[in-house]
Amino acid sequence: MGYVNDTDSAKDLTQETFIKIWQQLPKFRNESSIGTWIFRIASNTCLRQIQKENKMPKSELPIEINADTSEVNIENDLQFLYQCISELQELDRIIISLELEDINQKEIAKIVGISEGNVRVKIHRIKEKLTLKFKNNGH
């Protein structure tokens, strides 16, 4: 969701990711943890899709919501959060997506190839950016 900000696209990308993992599993060399390897495949799959979409015109479909106002507000806030995340630079998107998935910061550092201290600083700065965007947009 942090990459594409669309539930259906996220599901499609998840399925595509697992197909690639299954196909590439014999090539896994244990040079990193399996989780790191899987995340790299997922990240690359999402980034390729974003590149494809940026070359094609986007169509805006009306969203039909059948829920009470509090659920609508939560859904709107969540959608806005994913939109904000999708606008971050690639490394920041990866880091905050992993953080939201409750991956510990030591593992995040291994996945993205930076120090654990740098991960902490980046998470703090990313949260500040997202908070500022929320405040500026009345969320």
C-alpha cells in the first residue's frame, strides 16, 4: 500500500511478488536472510509497476463508501497516509513500510544497507514529514 496507494493494485502486486519468489527460490543463495531477499523482490516489483504507471495516463474512478462518518474519516486518513508515503523517496518509502510492518530496526538496517542508528534517525524524520503533511492538509 505504501507504494501504490490502491488496495486492488497492492493485492495484485502481492500476488505477482509471490509468483516471482516461487520462480526465483532455486536461485536464492543464502547471502542474506530470506526476509531481506523477499522484501527486495517485493520492493522491485512495486517500483517497476510505478514506473509503468507513470508512463501511462491514470484514470480516476469514483469511490463509493457505504460506512458511517467515523469509518469514512479513518479510511480517508489512511488513504491520505498511504498517498503521503507513496510520495516519499524510495529509501524512505522502504524504511517506513518496514516500520509499519513491525520489522525491527536492526533488520531494516540490514535490508536497506545502512546503520541501525541511521535507520532510527530516518524513521524520526519520515514521521516528522508525514505529521507535517497531515497538519497542512487538515487531517
